[in-house]
Amino acid sequence: MMLDRSAEGKYHMRMLRYTVAVAAMTCPVYADWHMLQKDYQHTGRSTYSVVPSNTARWVWVSENHVTRPFTSASNQYINYPSPREVILAGDVQPIVAENRVYFGATNGEFYALNGADASTAWKKQLGGAVLHTAAYADGTVVCACMDGKVYAWVAATGNPRWTFAGATAGYSVAPIIVNGVVLAGNRDGWFYAVNLADGSLRWKYRTIADVSTSPFSGAPIMQSAASDGTRVFFGAENTYFYALSIDDGAELWRRRLGGSGFQYTWPVVSTGIAS
């Protein structure tokens, strides 16, 4: 989801109007992509290459609208339902693990599709919209929701593992999972670290500006974090950028950067540099 400002100064919500999940027939169907931009560094890179093709193994628009296969050619179209049955927020990237594709939608539905044919392996109805990407590690799929909860399920079956309800506002971020710790910032101005094994709170950190009493402290966290394996990096809407210890949540440093916030971007970590 993104906000556009019109000439009249009004803000409008802009969302992806439909969802299409495509697995090309000429590349490995089950190349894993476990979280936003593939991993907790957000490298966005895979060891697989794709041979160009105009044929997809399947195209998913909703459970009732799946095309298997689809070949792009003159006068060949996908028939979309009207009105749309499923809408994905603009930041959502489907993730791939255990031969399945996982993603959430703005109507609160969370899907696990079989990679071979896009049939539904399982799905869940959550208490709010899903505005960003899920994450996977150690047989568990995790999703942060606008109902203020983080959900975890057994990836293979959809059986619940745990629900973390410690936040006081919604999540618009993609969680990352680092060494058994689920990391996600919230609109309530706190950054949460939750144990993947049982959903217990490991630590939480309140965003601080120049001093803790500043009116800009407690600023919302609207976008996802990144990590180098021991530290977690994220920005808040007070334009401060933070580095915390994953072990105990200790603040390592914070810097005020330019711009108006971090809602439309996320950090990337490479060769010891967070950018």
C-alpha cells in the first residue's frame, strides 16, 4: 500500500488491484525465497537463472481464477473477476519455501499455494489487512498483520504455532527472521523481537529521537528492517536510522538522516554496510 498526494492535497490509497503469482516453466519451480528480497540482508539475489519464456506454469488471480498454463501471445488474455476477489498491497512479495508460495492479502486472508499447480494448500483468515511480505524459517511461516498481531504457522500444514499480540497498533512491515528471532517494527513506535520457537517476547525498543522526551520519540516504524546476522537496522518516521543488537535489543547507534521518512523503502546490508 502506498499513499499518493493529489493536486488538491488529498491522500489516496494506492494498492495492487489484483494478484498474479507466476512460476515460469523454464526455471526451477521451487527456488526458495524466504522473506522480503529473499533474505534478512535483502540482497534480492538468487543462484538460479531464468531462461526467457512467454509461457507460465500457472497464473493465480484468486482461488477461483487460476490459469494453467498461460502463454503470452497476441489476443491472449487473463480473465480477471469483477469485482476483484483478492487484492494484494503494493509491498507484498510472495515468498517460496517447502515447494509452496505464501502471501497475505488486504482482506486479511493468508494463502499457502502448492508450487506445482497453484492449488490451495491451506489458508487463514486474520483480523486485519496484510500490507507486506511474510517470512519463513525452520518450518515456520510468520506474518505481521494490521490487527496488531504477528502470526506463526507450521509451513506444511497451516497449524498454528503461536500468535504474538504485544503491540498496540498495526504492522505495515515485513518481518525478518535471524537466528531464531522474529524482528518487526510497529506503528506504535516500538520495535519487537520475538522468539521463533514459542512467540515469547525477547525484547522491545522504543524509537528515540535526540532525547527520549522529544516529541519525535516513539515515532512509527512503517517499513521493514534488515540485518547482518548480529545487528538489526531500521528507520522510523522521525527520520532517525537505528542499529540494535539482536541479542538483547541494546541500541548500538542512531543517526538522523535527511528526507521525510522511510515508509517507501527498506535498508539493504552488504559487506558490512547498511544502506
